[in-house]
Amino acid sequence: MQRLVAKYEEILRLRRTAPGGTALEARPALRALAQEFPGALRELDALPEPEIVARIEALRAVASGAPEAPWMRVLESYHRHFRGALGLKRALAAGSLEALDAGAVSWLPQRAAVHRPPGGRLQPLVIGRVAEELGLHASHVSAALKTRLVG
């Protein structure tokens, strides 16, 4: 969960510094955030600041012994599987599977779907993988990804 805390802290930092900085200055930080947490840029754009703060607080509470909320495990799995799928997609586009990490290797059985995802989007494949891993229905995964803690 500590990685998710770091993600939301970075989203909050970017949100708070964006008005004073230029898009060019933020580009490396945005790229790093998107690489480690695919889908996080959407959260940066969509989540209101109180929601970001509430997520940080909820994740920190877990480190202090509070129980995990279902959305936490879903997000952790979602980012991990999305990174793997994107890694394989990039490798397939480059024509070399030699430098795949474990996350990308786990997608090899679905390489055709990753290379040319149905509807052109990887997200449904990733949601399906998360659902399978966590023993949830895909609709529950989608709902957990949209969970709001504030208003």
C-alpha cells in the first residue's frame, strides 16, 4: 500500500504545483507517474483534492493497522497488471521480447489480445485480469476503480 500512498502524494503535489509551473516543467514527473501507475493521469485530472487527501489518509491508516478497503487491493492489482500489459505491448511493437519483466511475461499467453486489444483498449483486458486474480466480477473491479471516499 505504500506505493499507492506515494502515488497519491505525487498526484497531490502535481495538483498543487501545476498552476505555478509550466507544462514543460511537469512533463518528466507526469511521465514517471504514468509509467509506474498507468491510469493515474486520469485520476490527476478527475479527482478533486479532498478525494486525493482522503485516499492518502485511508492508505496511511492501513499502515497503522486499519483494515484494507477493497478499492486499495483493486488499484494495486490494476496498476501492476496494466504496467505488465503495456510492457508487453511496447515489446511487441518493438519486435523484441528479450527484456520483458515478470509483469509483461505474465501477459504472454494473451499476446495477440494485448498487441491488438478488442476495441483498441487494454483497460478491459486488465480489468478482466484483476477480476480473475481477486476473485471478483469485472463490474466489481470497475466499480472499485471509481470508488469515491468524499462526497
